Amino acid sequence: RTSNPRISHLPLHLFRGRDLSHDEGYRSQTIPSMREVPRSEDAVRFVGHLSCSSYNAFPEDEEGDGPPLDNPADSTPGNASSALGSILSPVQQTRQDPLLPFGSPVNPATIERDIGEYPPVKNGALDAPLLHHLLQHYATNYHPYFPIVPSNVLLPQYLHETIKHESFLLTAALVVASRDRSDLAELHQSIWVHMRHLILDVVLGMSTIRSVGCVEGLLLLGEWTPLTLGQNDDGGEGAAWSIVGLGVRLAYLLRLEESSFRADKEADPAMLRRRLAWTFTYLSDRQISIRMGQAFWSRGPALSARFTAEDFPSLQPQYASGDDFASLLQAQVELTTLFGNAHDILFASKQRTAELMVRGDYTKYIDDASRAIVAWDLVWTQLTAPSHLKCCLRMMEKYLRLYVNAFAFQAVLYRASLSGMDVARVSCFPHSAMASPDARMVYEAVDAAEALLRIAIEDIDPERHLRYMPARFYLYEIHSAVFLYKAHAAGAISSGKHAQTASLMRRFVGVLETAATGTDHIASKYAKLLNGLWFHKGGARGDATRSRCSEERVQSDEVDDVNAFNRVDDDDENDDDTSHLPSFDEIGLQPLDWIESVEGLFSMPAAFPWDQSIY
């Protein structure tokens, strides 16, 4: 195998958790790659060195206490800078996965052979040091948001066994870790090609790849959809819908739903892993269905028992300063259950939803949902967790508030469309939203949307945390921004508040631009979309009084019009008009019969063109 000159030498800083790419002497600090080790005995020693180095490679915590340890065994609860201590719980670090025969003596030549046979390594695109670095990068920046990957897959000393027994899950983690690295674009494409072959094997039902790790890997890809360069991008929702659906089917094929029942005897590690995988399957299915406005499976993933943090020991901390991923998971499950219940009641069917909107019976359901949200908040507001992970919970809670209360806003538009008024000229809120019977819920929805944006602007570091968040959190924010635009266009928000909202939107766009690592990053794409929607109006200088009622829903031609705002001439780049009020005309909304599309009435608005009907 020929050496790849691009990665044959890796900077030493990769194993110290710091980015020194701009420091002087960057290119002079290198370590040998696997292909430079002359003997198998040296290879084992080299991999062992990488294991210890990678284990202690993560950045120091915010308090920065303690130097890196020389040996993973030296890790203590009081030293937060030890390897995976601040990322994986101690229970995770010591757990022996039954699917991986770790701990047995391994021939040095076997280690070298196993690593060398991994396809991305075999074809020269990847080597052992870079592989360890990507695992470190994933564990540090991505794993906390979706802790489904077993710890032994992330620990470098088990890499050769991971390649043999968990190749699908390992490859999925590498795809995620490399997707937003502009300096590793070619490597990402190489790993993605291998990932596509593995996914095809799952689609074809190959028994050799049928495992819990495959379900975990598919759900992982559903959270961070791989970049598909050269294709129309919808923010990843179409691909996520398909990938999560494949994971759900495979989970049923493996009978993971049986793990959702409480057993009389204590669960073994294999059962605990299956239970965790099924719980994440439930979360992913519910969340992607809600975001896309799709109905749940009639017999879709469900949790037969009310699991608590104690039912997920692999995610529990063993000391006070550890991250309690188990409680975070329980909080997400309870919040997702509220999402599902609201969806099932408000969007039970086209006929039922239209009936609720006409008769106004939805108010009692919205009130009940609001009380449930308040109760959830009282229970989990004091949860001890890193601030950026608590922000994720807050974003989910605010989006649920928006999701539920905006039903009343949509109902006002729908009833107006049935009244026979000229919706092209008459405002739905002629005397402000306060004069509407649904004023309380409309204001609540607007407040939730603005609160969502403020979380991203004020409480989350765009470069350390927002940059690596799953796509769904970006979509929560984008939905809020589009809702505020529609609320202004419909007259639900007074024209005097437009400048304040536009200022908030400008700050949010700035945060997205800071979080983006390149033009292909999801934050960059949505920043361009919102910048075009809110500030670059081109020739669409409509009358400020055109805010009006509409029963329209976004269709494919609307998406084309929205994306057209991104194509702004250089002469107009500085021609921002924050005083111009939003208008439905400017986002391409057209009249249609809402009854025909009521299931998608409040689905996540598509940001980029794609044929939603195929999903």
C-alpha cells in the first residue's frame, strides 16, 4: 500500500486536544504513522502509545484542573482532565460490552492486521493516528448530544476489536466526525463511500451486518446527516427520514422492542444496550416525524415501561462532577412523549384537525399541554448538566411550546380562509392580536419563538457547541424564524415591533455564520436563507400595509422563491431593508385548500427544494 502524503505525518497537537494549526512550527511537530512502524512488536507499542495519548487527548474542562495523565488507569474522579472522564461516564468506561471480546490477549500481528484491513485504512485514505484523532473529536464534540455509542467503541485501546465487531458503528462515528471538517473533505467522502456500501448491505438484509450496532449507527446518521455534495440539500431532513426509518425496521427485525418491558431479573449488559438502542429509536422516530409533519406509525416504536435514569446505568455518573447523561435521556423521553401526545391529538387526521380549528375545541388541549410543559420544567429545571446540554433541553421545551400554541395561529388563518373574505387584502388581525379570541396562545407562540432564538444567541457558544449540535436543533431555530416572519406578515405582530424582531434575527444570522465551518455547513446554508428572507428583498418592495391573512401553506414553488433570495447581486449586498415589513408574497405563499394538506399544516418548513411527496 502506498503512503498518502497528505496524512502520512500528523501533527502532535492532534493528541493533545488543541488546534495549533495556526501556530508557528505547526508542520514541524509530527509523529510516525502506522505504515512507518517496521515490526509488529513496535506496532503494538505504538498503538498502546496512541491509546494512552488519545485517552488523555481531550481538552481540559472549563475549570482546567489537572495535567494529562500518563496512564488511563490513573484516572480519578477528582481529575476532570483525564481522557474520557468528562465525556463518558465511569460506568461506561469500565463496562465490558458482551458483543466485543475485550480483555483477552491479542497477538501483536493481529492488531496490525485488523487495523490495516479496515477499508478506509486499506485504501490509503486514513491511518491509525488520524483514526484515533477522529474518534477523539467525535467523543469530545458530538457524543454528549446523542450518547448512543458504547464507550469501548470510542476507547482507542479497543480499536482493533471495534473494527472487527462494530465496523458499521465505527464508520458512522467517523462520518459524523469528519463531515464538518473542511480540511478533511476528501477523507469524509472516502469514508462516506464505505458507509454507503454498509448501508446498502443493511437495505439488502445481509445477515453479516445485522446487529444492534447497525441500529445505533443509523440513528447516529439520522442526527447528523452526511453531506451529499452536488445534490439539492433540504437540510438533511429527507435523508434523515429515510435513514431513521431504516433503523426502525432493523430494530424491529432484531426484536429490540422486547427490551422495552421490565424483566423480573436484573438486566444483563446486552439487554441494557438493547434497551438504550430502542429508547433512542423511539426518540429519533418521534422527533423526525414531528419535524416533517408526518404521522407516526400505527405500531411505531413505543416504550412499554416508564424508564427512568436508573434504567440506563451505562449513562450514569459515579461521582458528583460527572455528566448525568441518564437523567438527560429521561428528560428527553418525557418531553418527546408530550410532543407525541400533542401531535396525536391536534393532528389526528385531516378531518379532525379541520374540525378542531373551526369549532375552537383545541383551546382545552393547548391549555393541558401548557400545564404539562410547566410541570416538566419544574422537575428538570434544576438538572445538573453542562450548560450547552441543558440548552438543548430548553430548546426542545421552547419548540414544544411553539408547536402547540402556534396551532391557534394556524386556526385563525384557516377560519379566515373559510369566511369568504379577500385574504389577499384583509388582515387576519386588523385590531392587533390582542383583539383576537386566540390572543393568549398567539402571544405565547411568538414568545416561544423569540426565546428559542435568544437561547442560540445568548446562551450557546457558536464555535464550541452550536457548531456540533444535531441538525434538529438548527431546524427548531429556523422554524422559529420562519414562524416570526409569518406572524409579522399576517399582522399578529405589530409593525412597530418589526425593527426589534429584525435586530434579533440579524444577531441570530451572525451566530449561524460564526458557527459555520464552511459553505457546506448547515449553519452557513440557513444563515444565507434567513439573510435573504429577512434583509435582502431585491425588487419585492411591497407596501408595508400588505400584512394580511392567508390560509396558504408552503409548497415546492415557495421553496424555489425562498432560495432565490440567496442569489443577491453584489450591488445589493449592503442594501438591507429592516424597515420593510414581511409579506406572504415574498416567501411565495399561494392560496390552496388547507384541508388537503392539514397533516403538514405545521410541519418544519423546507429550507431547500426536494420532493417531499416521495417520503
